[in-house]
Amino acid sequence: MLLQYIFRRHEGKDEIEKIIVVLGSLFTETKREYVLKNLKRYLKNNFKKPFYIYFHKVEADINCQIADYCGWAVYVHVERDETRPLGTIHEKVKSAFEVFERGTIEYYQHKK
């Protein structure tokens, strides 16, 4: 879902030369194979660009650290109404959306 959201922003533009996806290596081998298989299929079917998929230890990759902080900042903002972490990065955030906002299936309960 996140890849679709990102690529729609650049649809029809030639600025994308290649696609690089970096994931944390938190998956079990079975889940990693599943993610890799489905991600490759999605990229092959939807984009005519070369792509590379990497699994890195989260603590060893600065991009994973940044993504982790961003996710945590949003989490504490929603769950505890703590605005400081998200406020420190707000000028770098281009957009935000509630992934589970549409539809009728409840995946989690929001506590307030």
C-alpha cells in the first residue's frame, strides 16, 4: 500500500530511474520469502524500471532508523497525543493518511 501511495505521486514522470526498497531484517525466513516474492511480482507488474530489494538490520541502516522514528512519532501522537516528536520533523513530512480509515473491518481499537 505504501509503495502504491509513493509511486502515484511520481506517475508518468521520468524522474524515477530505478527503484530501491530497503526493509528491516526483522522477518522470519518464511515471512521474508513471502514479502520478497510478492514485492517482486508487484514491481514487475506495475513498473518498467529496474528494482533492487534489500533486507538490512534496522540498527545498521540510517534509512530504517529514520523510518522507525517517523513511525514512532506518529504513533505517540495518535496514542498519547504527544506532539513533540512529530513536531520536530513536521517540515519534512509531505503527507500523512490514516491507512485503515476506509472500509468496515476494524483492525485495532484506538484508545483515547
